[in-house]
Amino acid sequence: MTDARVASADILADLRGGDLLDAAFERRAGTLDARDRRWTQELVYGMLRRRAVLDALLTERVKGGLARLDADLTDILRLGVYQLLHMGSVPPYAAIAQSVELAKRRHGIGASKLANAVLRRVDRERADASALTPAVPADPIDALALATSHPRWLVARWVQRWGVAEARTLLERNNVEAPMVIRPFGIVREQLETMLESSGIAVEDAPLVGDGLMLSGHAALAEVGAFRQGLFFVQDPAATLVTRYAAPPAGATVIDLCAAPGGKALELARTAQVVIAADRSPTRLERMRQNLERLEVRNVHLVATDARDLALTEADVVLVDAPCTGTGTFRRHPDARWRLRISDIAVSAAAQRAILRSAAALVPVGGLLVYSTCSLEPEENEQQVEHFLAAHPDFVLEAPPAGTVPDTVLDGGLLRVLPQQHGVDGAFAARLRRTGAGRAGT
């Protein structure tokens, strides 16, 4: 039994227990070598991206359906089928034998016999593509949800908002692994590109951000000299655009609320005199501290605090990088689509309103409050801004300075980055200037 397969099953068990995928992966796969870590990531993340189709295939081949099986055994079957159908580097006999052994160890001989029968049937049918194509539901929303492995309620929302064609593009892009994009730090892009290519790492231009570099393939960052020297950090262009949209003036004091993992604070630190990076998670702040040390950044100060109960002084710019449903980053977090419930949108919006109320008190007259999320949902974005402005007449929405971000990501002064249109993560932001023209409400 390979350690990578055991780790894969353990990661999925952790997800069922409420853990997030990134944290579970680091805990269970952190001790594996680089090759096994990458293999485990391909298996687990890939399976989650195709879970609905895998379940449809298994339901047709498990007597009584998947509902009668233990959830852990169902995940073992999903992993086995994914290896057979989507991981050409895995010999079929290995995918079957290892899955059967895993089922036996965790659930006994009966489970192993079931796994053996189901996986051998799938293997026999692999030559006939039609045999491994699930029946297409008559309802078009059901069909699209199955084909792209997303919850039906979410597919229905997005189809209603953007239409079938654009929603399909978004859903399909969520199933493609996001590339790694890096930002030079303390070095110009051309120098960094030369260093990376001399180390055998191919790069391409990143979309929307002129000095970003997109790495081809899968580089182990810890082994890259330029990374150890603090010459770049990882950041999707959408996050970079948020900080460019914020456009703090040179020498400004900036507060970055909900700051972890810290990429936006690093961008803000390029022009700000000081950045107060606040987050309520000591663990995430410690990872930020390590990154700041690697990059030798001295003007970012970390504060452990809840953004809804702040004890900070005023600042020229306050960035609220609000916790959200994260629907704009599903390509990075394939577990999130299965964890999210429609009721979570309202819960998230309520928490965001509380954070915005708290953050507004830190903005002096003439100061700037920037609200951002990585959500695609209007309840967390433009509706949140509308609610805030109605309750705080001393703030106004304003457009960013000319040339800070491409016009293609601006929508009436708002920043709106959409995966299906721009090919990067989703992001939203609004610049809210305090004018002193009224009294803040609730």
C-alpha cells in the first residue's frame, strides 16, 4: 500500500470532518517527497473536480447505489475510478489492487470484494467510451451540473445571471488546474525571468498584470534559488489587481484587514510607508511572518485581531479583504463547491457587513476604504456596497486613478474580475471615500 494513496484517503476523510482541502493536504501529504506530493495532489484535486461524473458511473455499477455505502468506502471507489480513467501514468492493475487493499484495510474483506468487482468492471469497459458515459439528464441544468461536476443550485444561479454559454465557460474553467503566477520582488521582471530559465523553469506572460510571470509545469518552490533569495512571491493576477485598484498613495499608512495569506499586504508595502496586516488566525499570521522574513520586508507589521472588534488607530487606506464564499477561486479549491450551501451566502454577507462597520471607524475624513472579495455572488459584492453606502452617507463610491488597472476589469468604478472572461481567479472591489458629508449609520 503506497503512502500517497493512504494520504489521499485520509485527506478526504478530513474533508468529511470539516477541514479545508489545503490544510488537510499539508497535514497528510506534507511528509511525502515532492513526486508523491504532486501525485497525491493530482489524484485528490482531480477526483474532486470530477466527483459528480464519477458518482454517476459508480451509482450505475454499485448494487443499491452509493447511498448505502460508508462514505469512506465511496471515496476509495472514487479514487480508484479516477486513476483508471484520468491518470494514464497509473497501470490499471495497480489502481485496482491498491484500491482493493485500501478498502480491505479500512473496511474489511466484504468492502474489498465490492471494490474489486466494481473497479474491474470499469477497467473492462474503458475501451468503450459510450459505456462510461453517464446518462444525460433531461433537465438542461441537471445535465450541465453533471457534465461539469458542480452543485445544481449553483449552476442554476450562474445560468440565470450569465446565460448558458458563459456559465458553461466558467464551470469548465473551474475544472482546469490554476497555473502558478509569481510577482517579482526586489528585482525587475526580466532579471527574474532570466534566473528562472537558467534554472530550467519555463515561464510565460501572466494575463492582466504586466510584470507577472506564469510558471509552466510544477516547480518545487523550496528548491528554486530565486524563491529562497526572496526575489518573488506567488500571487494570482486577480489579487494583484485588487491592490492596484486600491492604489494607496506613496508614504501612506495602510491597514489590511483579514490579511492572511499576505500577498496583498506585500503589494501594498511597495508604496506604503507602513502596512498594518491584521488577521484573527495566529497560525496564518505566523506563515505571513515567515514569508515577510524571506522577502526581507520591514514595513509590514502583523496584528492578531478580529476584524469585527478592532482596536487600531486610523489609517489613510483601509483594505477589507473580506472572508467570503470564494466562488471565484473554485479552480484552486475544488472541495469548496461541494462544501458550499446556498444559505452560506447570506451568512457570509452578514459577517461582511459587521466587518465593514468596524472598518469604517478606522477611516478618517478624506481617507479611503477598499472592500474586496474573491466571490462572484452579488449579495457579497455590489449589494454589500449598496447596503454600506445607504447606511454610511459620509462615504461615496469612486473610480480608481486612471491607468491603475485595465479598463476591461472595471464596471462603473467597481473592480470586477471574472474567470470566464479574464482567465484568472475571480475578484471584486470597491473604493469608498469618506467625505464627511453625513453621519455613519449601521
